[in-house]
Amino acid sequence: MHIDHIDAYFEGLSNKDIQRAAEHLAPGVLLLSPVFEESFQGKDTVTKVLEGLLTTIDSIHPDLKLGSDRDFAMFFTIECEGVTVNGAEHIHLDGEGLIASITVAWRPLASAVLIQEKLARNLGGTPLRLVPALNL
């Protein structure tokens, strides 16, 4: 399986070129995000979410790619106004090598929530908040 679509997708994200990134998404792509409860389905919808991310953050840089056959893990770093998030994506490719699904994980949680607050405002969603746990 060729990984050209994964490399070009991350090159587009890194250059904040949403059209370049979107070219590598399958029509029915599914995005499972760590910062929104709902999933996002379809190329147009996922492209809008990714565009919102790119306008929110300062940068995204791929760090490491691992994979076999049609499943890959991409590890990356996001910077946003002095906040750093380390992320990982499980990317599944369809039979044509296009990105069929993306499952995203971010850490640390506090930094992820800070970026989610900004992203939610840009996309019209509900910002999350961390609250201290009660002593039970």
C-alpha cells in the first residue's frame, strides 16, 4: 500500500494548506476527535474541522510515522500560543489509499483542553473546562 496520501496530507497540514490536505481524504472519511464528543463524517465536514484547527493553532509538525498495510500511526506536535500538545492519529486507508478514517489522541489533557477552548469557539462548539476533583 502506498503511503503517498498520508505524507501529502500531513505536508498540507504542516503548511496550513487545507486544500492540499483535503485532497487525500476519502469522500466518506470519518474523524474521531479527542476534543469533541461527536464524530465528523464526510470530506466536506472533516475539511471544515481541519480548517478550524489550522486557523486556531500556530503550527503542527509530524514527528514519527509507523504502519503496515492500510493502518498507520502518525505522531505529531501542535503549538498554539505557547501551549504544546503531543498527538497521535490512527489513520486507516481505503482501497485506493485515501484516508478513510482518522482517530486522534492528544496529551497532556490540560493543554489539549486549552486548545479545545479556542477551537470550539472557532467552530461554534462548546468549550471544555477542567475542574478539580472533589474529595470523595
